[in-house]
Amino acid sequence: MKQVLGCIRRADERYHMIQPGDKICIGVSGGKDSLLLMYGLALYKLFSKKEYELYAAMLDLGLMEQDFSPVAEFAERIGVPFEVHKTDIGDVVFNIRKENRPCALCAKLRRGALNDIAVKHGCNLVALGHNREDVIETFFLSLLYESRLNTFGPVTYLGRKDVTVIRPLIFLPEKNALGAAKRLELP
């Protein structure tokens, strides 16, 4: 966990991600990266000189019945307020729009829903659990499919929603995220 916290600190210091008084909405997918981010930001809060609040949100896409209780119990155990928000994204993508290639639309709708939730809960930051390999993969996907050199930024201001997206795990190698998730026995 020491390495995870070091990567969060490095990203925060280099890109000035977190300021005193910020309220951060953590986008929780239920995967190792987002759960590690939630735990890491809760721990970082203990030794960072910056006072900030955390709120974790998970989207229920309405695709199937899911048991979110392990994630809710984990969030409660580490002291992070957590809520599951029911959406109709699955219905829109698969039943109404009948998308042949649903991933892009689903991702766009999920981002929009998460940003709306953040604004509704008074959050000025949205934290996503992208790690170092996600940055590299996005770069190569952009190069191969769009013929341009591009990837997502560590800090992105969204003017229409007046929220800033941060990615505190961008320096964390995937293998370290996997190792930490196993050691911590994340749900």
C-alpha cells in the first residue's frame, strides 16, 4: 500500500489535484483500480496536510441483478460515504438504441451520470481509477484508431458541469495495483 500512496502523492503534488476544502466523488466500478483508489484516498487523507471530503458513487446500469453489499461494507469499513445510483443506461443502450457497438455510448452515458451525481452531492472533483497502463493503452488506441497522438490528462476541467476529473493512480503500474488488491483482499 506504501507504493500506492506514493503514486497518489506524486500525482497530487505534480498536478495539484487536491486542494484544501475539495469534495471528491470517487467513481467506483467495483474493479480493483477503483476500490484501491477509494482506499488510497481515504488513507492519503490521514497524512496529507490537505483537508478534503470523500464520497463514493457506483452506478447500477440496470443490466442484471447485482449484489453491491461487499463494496458498501468495504466503504463503510474504511469510512467513505458510499451510494449505489440506479440508472437506465443499460436499457437505453441495449433496448432503446439497440447499439451494435455499445461501448462508446455506454462509457459516455456513465461519465455523464457520474458527473451529474458529483454535482448533485456538492463535489468539485471526480476521481477515476485509471492506472499507468490505462494511460499507455489509451495512447496506442488513439494512435491506431484515430491516427493521432493523444491520451487522457491527469486533470481535466469540465466547464459545462463545473467539475474537474482527476486520475490519482496514473503513476501506479497495473502489476502493483493487482498485488495490492490481492494483499488487501478487496471485494
